[in-house]
Amino acid sequence: MTSTSSAELYERHRKVLPDWLALYYEDPIELTHGEGRHVWDADGTKYLDFFGGILTTMTAHALPEVTKAISEQAGRIIHSSTLYLDRPMVELAERIAALSGIPDARVFFTSSGTEANDTALLLATAYRGSNTLLAMRNSYHGRSFSAVGITGNRAWSPTSLSPLQTLYVHGGVRTRGPYASLSDAEFIAACVADLEDLLGHGRTPAALIAEPIQGVGGFTSPPDGLYAAFREVLAARGVLWISDEVQTGWGRTGDHFWGWQAHAQSGPPDMLTFAKGIGNGMSIGGVVARAEVMNCLDANSISTFGGSPVTMAAGLANLSYLLEHDLQGNARRVGGLLLERLRAACASVPAVREVRGRGLMLGIELCEPGTDEPSPQRATAVLEAARAGGLLIGKGGGHSTSALRIAPPLSLTVAEAEEGAAILERALREV
């Protein structure tokens, strides 16, 4: 293999890959290896990783338990497809079904979160006989044609053409919009009234799909209990609830194993979708649904790469490590300390509008000082300054990516949290 500089690799990238394939940083970097919560680029520079490949490296880089499971399974058989019995797939499905909270659960594996959400949409529309969907404003559910059709974040929705009729509901963003000044209880009541009004003006939808915490949208969330209140309205009309747990699942929020559990008053969702963290970098996605919904399709279907023996072995090892080392508890404890540290650091920075989140899923929204006007330029500048200081973070938000996204592996230590917060504080003050 011929080694080239990052600049040369970037030129090759531009010649053969799409212009719309986003890259971070003015001078993009090539990450060559990682260990624990750190990664190294091709020049040998070490970084503390506070983004984990977009919340995908959930436990740690190069986790020995996961790499060993991948290697051992690859030495036996790499691929067979779902046309054959697959022991690792059955074992992981059994564990996820039990953890999901959904009664009589069935699990279907895919190779990405986008494909998982596609599958949930297929199941919901087939089960209900309707192609009308409810989605949240500022939402993101994937890159495919149908997932783009239910994405409420304009920055990630390149076409208005869609096979679905989508109605957008208010409530995913607590501190912006017409209800921002209300108390939590009043906010929920206003959003429920908005939902009821919306349902009175068209066909009955098949389902509501919602992220408990909006990921690409900048780690925004409603008050706890909003989706439980929505569920009461929807259940009376037979409308399903799909919880998109691609980013919030597996204990990342600290307080709960699934994001929907912050809205658990009305019980579990009809379906939940998952991906990212469960594979710790391997391509795993999936849907959990109660059997009546999952089994509603009246045609054959398989997944060529969903449920691959190698990815399932990785998922089993990763999930075992997560549970045995109580990484949900670590996300709650270390995430709480990190949130307090960031709020203290940002209190005297005029360009910081809000520090929000829970567990190890935290966001910092930047604005023009003295206003609520989003400042994507400042967010980009802080991203660059953090990198220069040895810290990798992400961006997002419903207002031109003006929010910083902070989502380290769940094994983050207190010392690493302090180190990352200090780097980020310096970057914010520089900008």
C-alpha cells in the first residue's frame, strides 16, 4: 500500500467521491488507529475523541473483547445471509428483545440506522394501510429516499419528493419556537393540542416516528413525558409510535437504557429502531417490534448483510461489555460531571446560547452574542480550535449547524472528561 499525505488523499477523495459527501475541517484528517477514548491521525497526532465516529464507537476504540470476537468469528465463517440459521444473530436478537421492553418482541437486523428506519416505515404503513406519517420538526432519520421524506431538518433533506405524506409535529426543540417561554407542563399541553389539531385535518397517520433526543438536530429534546402524552392521543386512533433510538439507545443518556424510557408513563413504543453504538463500529442496525406488527408483511423478505455472523459476534461482545461494566451508570456519573463543567465554562462566554443534554450526549448551541441568532461560523471555528487543541467533537443543529455535539465513548474517565472540557473551554474563549 502506497502512503500519501492527507492533502494528497484529499485531492484523490475529491476526484472520485461526491461533492456532497461532507468532511470535517478545512484541512481534513485521516484517522489511522485508535485505543480507548483516543485516536491518531496519519501524521501521528493524538486526539481525545469526543464524537466516536458519530456516536458509533460506543464502548472504546480497539476494545479487545470486540476485536477478539470479530477475529474468531471471521476465522470460522464471515457470511451466510438470513436464508440460513445464524446462531450469533439469534443470540443477539434474544438479548435485544429482552432489553427492549416491548412485549412479545421480534427483532429484524439491518446494516444501518437508515435501513432500520426504512424497515419501520414499511412495517407501519403496511400494518396500518396508510402512507401518512407524523414526524418531528428538526428531526433526522437517515439518508435513503423514504428516510429523507420524514426528515424535518432542512440541512439534511435534499429533496421534497417522497413516497410518504409527512406531517410535522412541534415539540422536539424545547427552547425555540412559539412555546419556548412556557413551563414544561404548559409546553407539553400546547404540543398535544397542536398534535390533536393536526390530526383533525387529514388522513389518519400510520405512525409517529420520533427521536427521544434529536441527534443531528443538535441534541435537543422535549420535556420528559411529552411522547407519553402524544402516545395517549395516538393510541386512541390506532396510530403507532416508533422510537428512533439510533443515537439515544444503549444507555448513552445515563438515566435510561433507551431514550423512550424518559416518556414511559404510557408504556413502551410499538417499535424501536437501533444502530450505531451496538456494533462499536461494525455495521449493525435493526428494528424491534411487537410480533403482530413485525409479522404483518405478506411477502417474502430477507437481509443479505443484516445479521452477518461477524457483526453479530461483535454486537454480542460489545453489549456484554457494556452491561458487565455498567457503562450506562458511567455515562450518568461522568456525563453529569462533564455537563456541570461545560456549563460553568460557558457561563461567561456570550456566544453560548445553551448547554444541554444528558448522560454522554451533550450539546452547546452558539449564537451571535446578545441575540438568539444562530452562529454556524462560530461553531465551525470552535470545531477547528478544539481539533488544534487535541479534541475531536461534532456539529449539528436545526439552524445551520450552530450546535457542537459532544458524545464520547461511554467508558470515558473523569480525568478525560476534565481534559476535554478544558480544551473545549479554551477553544470557545479563543473564538
